[in-house]
Amino acid sequence: MAGSPDWKIYNEHGVYRGCMKDPTEAAAVVALYGAGATIRFGHPKKHTCWTEGADGNAGDSYDHVAETCWKALADILV
């Protein structure tokens, strides 16, 4: 049986709301939650790859969010 997807979504209060298989999909969700919502790789707060409002507006470009998340993940995995 497969595990849950790695890209975790937290709302602006830091409450876990769900997960996605791709950061592009996660971008659409954090855009709905608005400022302060985050995308993390896994659950640790130190693995936050995108913070809505601080890093930009996910609704402007889901692809940009995904690119930012992949770059952050590369730094996390070093």
C-alpha cells in the first residue's frame, strides 16, 4: 500500500489540511487558503518550501510555486 503524498499543506494557523502528489496541485490549494498558508515537504516546519504571501501569490503562477518548491527541496536534501 502506498504512503501519503509528500507535499503537505498547512493553513495560515499552522493546521495540517492535506497533501498532494505534486507542488503544482498544492499551489492551487494554498492560493485558496491565502496569506500564511504553507507547502512543506513532509510535516517538519523546517521543510517549508512555500509560504503564501511571503514568497508570492500562488494564484499568479502555480508553475512558479512548483519551481520554488523543487529548488527548496534540493536545499533541504543537501
